[in-house]
Amino acid sequence: MNTETTPTLRGISSMATRQVLSELGEAFGQRAGCAVAIESVGGVDAAKRVAAGETFDLVVLGSDAIDKLIAAGHLRAGSRVDIVRSSVAIAVRAGAPVPNIGSDDALRRTVLTARNISYSTGPSGVALAALFERWGIADAVRERTVQAPPGVPVGTLVARGEVELGFQQLSELIHVEGITLVGGMPPGVEITTIFSAGVPVGVAAGSPRDAQVRALLNFMTSPEAEAAKRRQGMEPA
């Protein structure tokens, strides 16, 4: 196909998958001659834009968000395709003491003694808030929690010294300078999100554009895509 005459496939995603989708989209474009442009924003904002009827060929968000958009009739029923599994990691500012996060008890103590903490508005943040509730420390950390605005990496707040302890998807933290990755969540309290794709209802089933989207999704879920996913701190779904 000729990229000058083939329309660009336009998508939207949350920030966690920005790097991996960019890499996979470019690889697909080179082999298929079809340009792929995926805009990455805060997941909450992305879902709102899809629900508002903005035109996209592809949507990649946490699986729960995709399911809600399907249920609301914004994405085609049966179009969900799981792309990657993404785990939450913990970071401190470069040069700061590395805290003990080796067990759930150790992490709980680290959270309670930190000057402040930060997490995102995405699915990982929701899961972390639920963990604090289970631990019975939600009230104790509420006033010391700095929630990163949608689209703002937690790692940047940590790097600037605004936050002592940051929690976010590993895929987002590995590209931030000025931080030290302490590690993933300890055994028993791991937080893993499945990021999935969905096809908007405006992409007619069986149309040439639908075939292109399906080819892109087939590539993104193929064994050829696994190395890129791991390079970006994720695992195949």
C-alpha cells in the first residue's frame, strides 16, 4: 500500500502504553505501508473523549475502561483485544535512600513513614488506594498523598523532589530521568493492569478500515511484538 493514499489509522491511549504503542505502530506501518498515529493522554481524559464521540479507529485503555465503553455503546461489542500486562513499580528521587519494600509489611511501614507519596488517576492508582483501605492506613496517608494530574507522570514529581515515594506503571517510570527504581510491589500485593484495545462503533465492521485495524491488532498480539513489550517494561497479555 502507498502511505500517500492510505488514510492514517488514528488511535488514543492512556500514557502507560505510549512507548510500546509508538514502537509497535511504527513497526506495523513499515511492513503494511499504513501510517499509525496514536495519541497518549491521561486514561480518564481518553475515555471521556471517546464517550463524547471523538473519531478514532482504535482505543487502548485499561481493560475495565474498555469494557465500560463497550457496555455504553461507544466501542463495538466483542472488539476487545488484550494487548499487554503492566505492573506497578515504586520509585524515589535519584540519590535518595532506598526504602525497604521487600514485603507487604515493609512497604506498609515505608508508606506510613514517607514524607508524601504519589500515584496516578489511572487503574493502578485506584488499586493502590484500595490496598491502603485494606491495610487500614487510607486516612493516615490521605493528606500526604499527591495525586498526579491526568497525563503527568508520577516519576516527574519524584524527580523534582516534590514527592518522596512514587507508584506508577513500570512502563512509565523507566523513561524518567532523575529517579531510582526501587522495584515492583512485593509478593501478595502486586498490582497488574491489563491494557486492551477496542474498536469504536464508527469503524464499520467488514470495511477496508476495519480490516486495517484488525491487521494492526493481530500484529500487536503476535509473537513478533513480544520483544517490544518487554523492552517497554510490560509483558504480553
